[in-house]
Amino acid sequence: LAKTTQPISMDSYEGQEVNITCSHNNIATNDYITWYQQFPSQGPRFIIQGYKTKVTNEVASLFIPADRKSSTLSLPRVSLSDTAVYYCLVGAVMDSSYKLIFGSGTRLLVRP
Amino acid sequence: ETGVTQTPRHLVMGMTNKKSLKCEQHLGHNAMYWYKQSAKKPLELMFVYNFKEQTENNSVPSRFSPECPNSSHLFLHLHTLQPEDSALYLCASSQETGGHYGYTFGSGTRLTVV
């Protein structure tokens, strides 16, 4: 059964760049890749979305290789407030039906 | 305020109780979702509604009963729950179903079944 895969956790320090990679081997041709951020006891919050190549907004960049089987969320110069769980969301065809799948999430800890 | 409001924020209920969770969105979206988030597990999609019609029930036990009276409101009726149903229940909405549309989530209802 296809699914998205992310590292369980990552540690970083304030001011560093953090890159979180998600693999999604069964991504469908028309699917977009979306990343969310979640703080404890809150709902996930949209960060960035892309289809291919590179997308950048005021908080992050998203890198997607040509085969689209993975994506990398890049957070420049993280701060303590970036400590959160980051989820990769893609649509995927599983068992001939269309499903939206959350990754297991990557727990990012930013240290002073 | 995210545009998706969930009430109550916290709920403690006994296994024989009946309660309801409420979700409301003022974003003009046509799709609404219920997710369950248990400790140390990925978000689990429970139900999907598109234009008030249920389009997906992800093998959810019948003790969870959704209701979508219009595109702005979504309820989750709970009855005879089990302690393992304790979790954070999240409501989300999107313009329509499908991966192209980003989801807006509410802050969730923290449910504890005793």
C-alpha cells in the first residue's frame, strides 16, 4: 500500500536552514504536493503547495524533482517558533481509488 | 482565527453519553472533512462531504455519525464511544475535493472518553 514517508524527527538550531524530505512514489499525474505545519493542540496550517520544480513564498521553499516522487520543504533561518510537526500531503491512487494522504509527519525541534 | 471554527474545544464524555461536535466555516468552501488524530499516529481521514453530500466514509465505526446540513456546517454525532476513541478531532474545509485545493483546518476538539 503506497504512502508518504518522512523522517520521524529532526533537530536544528536557530538561524539554520532546515530541509525536510517527503517521498511519495504513487503520486498521481495531476496531484499537487502540499505541506502543513502543526503546533500542539491546534489544527494543521497550510505552508506551501507545488506541482513541479521550485515554489517559494514568504515562509518556505518547496523543491520537487522531475519525477515528482519526492519533495523537499526548505525552511530558511529557523527560529524557536518553528518547532512543530510538518506534514506532507499528496493525493495518491491506491487500490484504484483516489485518496488524500498525510505523511507520518516530521517533528522538528529548534534549539537555541 | 482560521476561518474554520470547532466547538467545543474540549469534551469529556462517558461511554454511554451522546454528544455532538460542531464545525463551521465562513470561507465559502464546498468540501468539508472530519479527521481523527490520536497520539503518535498520522491524521486519519474519517468522512468527506462535497456540496453537502457524503463522498467518503473511511471505514468509520457507526458510533460516529456525521451530518452536513449545508456547505458551511458539519457535525459529528457521538454515541456509545470507547476509551480508544479519545483523540483530537479536526474539521477541515477546502474549495472542492481533490489535492489541488489546500485545506483549512479548525483548532480541533480534544475528546476524552471515560
